[in-house]
Amino acid sequence: MPSLDLTALAVSVALPVAMALLGTILAGSALREWFAQLKRPRWQLPMWAFISVGAVGYVLDGVIFDRLLTLVQDAGGRVVALTALVVVMLYNELWNYAFIGLRSTYAGLVGVLAFLAPLAVLQVALAVYDRPSALLLLVYVVWVLAYDVPWSYTLWRLNPDPRR
């Protein structure tokens, strides 16, 4: 059994927390002021469920980050997978700005569609270097494909961006 690497654990907890804070800052007050006023699909999750899904996502990011730091022996593979994970985490927070901060359902849709590329790169990297992490991420990938993409499209159709 590997020993506990406290530095890796601290970084694996701090990074998702920092990303969550960044996303909150980038969204700004628009979450309360703008998002709350949008027409919603009937099947949209309530806000508490969105928050719960986000929290699970941050926990998954932290677990995967820790696994990559402590279990992947191939240094090059570790760098590739860690870089892909950080890019996905950062992109996710930048999406908060594009969609909520800019108050644009169109930017939200385009952003989630573009997000599929770095997410696919991360999924492949994890499949190569850490299969258990690839399975963990697969839960998130299914969520993005089955919920986020159709939700973003429907939200855009219900609330066309007046600047477009």
C-alpha cells in the first residue's frame, strides 16, 4: 500500500477549491440577477442539484489529480494527463464567465460544445495512463453529453441572445 503523500493531497484539494472560487468570481452577480430570470426547460435541475453536481465534479477532479500525482509512474504520461486535467478544470471555470458572466446563452452553448475537445483529450490520456481515473471521468463525460449539451441548447433556444 502506498504511503500518504500529504503534499499531493493538499494540492489535490486546493486546486479544485481554487477553481471553484475562480468560477464564482467569474460568474459574478449575474447568477442571481440574470440566470435566475431565464426561461428554463421543464427538465432543468433545481439550483441545489446543480450545486451538488458541481461539488461532485470538484471532488472527482481532486481524486483524479491525486491519483495522477501519486500513482502514475510514467513521468511524461503524468505531465500529459495532469496538463489535460488542469486545462479541463480551467475551461470549466472560463465557461462560467462566457455563459453567466457575459450573460449569454449563445456563449454558453458554444462554450460547452468547444469543451468537448479538451474533455476528450483528458479522457484518452486517462484511459492510457490511469484507467480507474478514466472510469471516474466517464461519469462526468456522460453528464456533459447527456445533460449539459442538451440543456445549453434548450436554454439558448428559449432565451436567444439579443446580441446575436
